[in-house]
Amino acid sequence: MDRLNAMRVFVNVVDSGSLSAAAEKLDMSRPVVTRYVAELEQWTGARLLHRTTRRLSLTAAGEELLPRCRQVLELAGDMQAAVRHPAEAPQGQLRITTGTSFAQAQLADAIADYVRLYPGVAVDLVLLDRTVNLVDERIDLAIRTAAEIDPNLIARRLTTCRSVVCASPAYLKEHGKPLRVDELAQRNCLTHSYFGHSLWNFTRKADGEPLSVAVNGNVSANDAASLMCLARAGAGIAMLPTYLTAALLQSGELVSLFEDCEPQVVGMYAVYTSRKHMPATLRTMLDFLAQRFTEVPSWDLPPPR
């Protein structure tokens, strides 16, 4: 059995919703598609699909196998692209979306360096502080932060995204410095409209136990950079990503709170729509960002002495 082709057929059956639709898309006969799926089931030793006359759905084993098949197919595509086009310079447009604050703080500089390396690429940067449908909005690449990524999405982990709860020295002088995270419930907290609007999640450093605190305040915004400006102005306490606040914490314009607890750590991912026939623009941008934003990012490293 050609296992790679069997995996490709299985993924197409799931994505297309039926054996017949997958057969048409792959330019195969329906019996051939059925045989590939059966052979994959025989190889894995598990039934992967529930098939009736009206609908097709994944079994528990199929749910488990699907993201792994996608990963194998992506790796195979990367290997082919690396051999087939080793010296081909990327050309064309690349449409990228991410949040406003990350774009302004980190991604814009990265893109400037990328287009210096590859002047034939035109980048269209779309700043949106919400999750978008990549297909509907014609997005090639989305940079997203999340605790977990849907296994059905195609994603590559770039780096770690940490946050800090902080306030200005002026705010702390006027209102006092909170000593415990549960005191946040009685403080004016500057909240993000989409992320942690009413609940902030922490991990205790001593034992790794999770802790959540209900928060509220008189100002919210859908952009972390605006919340940072409000915190600097003494409007309240904010939970902000360290990629945005590192320099202000170092200069003392913002003060980090709660040494015994850390805000929930999430990952930063590059999300895209298809591994098949990946253009050189997308492939080189993914490799470039993965190399630039390492697991411990530069903004979380201690300042040089």
C-alpha cells in the first residue's frame, strides 16, 4: 500500500465530506478511493469512518489520526519543495494578518528584514484584533496566540507568548501596590475586549497550580497597545504581553506585579490554509519567522550588561 497516498485520500475524503466528492477532486474512481481508505484502516487496525447512505463522519480513531495525517503530508510537501526549488527566489504577494500590537511591536521589523532578503515579495499586512476566516478574507498567513490550536488547523509554532500584570508608578503611589492576585477583584483593571475581558488566568510559581481572578474596570479596548498607553497614564492595572512591555518594564515606566504568580503562558503560531503546493513566498516566510522568533524570544531575555 502507498501509505502516503492513502493518507492523502483519507484527508480529502474528510475535507470533501464524501467518497464521491473526494474521488472527483483527486481524479480517481470511487472504488479506488474506497480501497485506499480500507487499506489505511487495515494498516492502522481501526475503523476510521462511519459511513451511511446519507452521511460520513469520523470515528474516535479517525479523529485521532486526521491531524497526524495532515502533519505527515505537510512534511512530505516540505521535502519535495526543498528539493524541487532549492534556488528559486520567491516572487509575488503574501497577505498576512495579526493583531495590531504584535505587528507594531515585533512583526513590522521582521517583515522589513524579510523583504530586504526577498525584494520580489510584496507583503500586504492586515491588522485585525480578531480571529478571521483565512479563506473568506484571502489571507495566506495568520499569526495567532493561543493556549491550544485546533488540531484541524494547519499551524506551525513560532514562539512563547508571556504576559505581565503591571501598572505605572503613579497609579501605585496613589492607590497602593496590590500584594496578592485576588486583590485585583477590587482594583480598576484595564481589560481587553476579546481576551480575558472579565477573567485573568494565572499559574502559581511555587506549585504550578492554576488560579483565576474575576476582574473589571472602567476602560476596555480591543488593542493591547492602547491598554499599555492607558496603564502608562495611570488609568489602572493591565495584563499585557511582554513583547510589548519589555522596554517599559526595564525603564521603570511600568512596574511588574505579583512575583509569586505568572499570567497564563500561551503559544504563538503561524496558521495557514494548505500544505499542498505551498508557494515559495509562504514557505520562506514561515522559515524566516520560525528562525527569528525562537522558543525563548529576544524580548524575554535579560538585558545585556
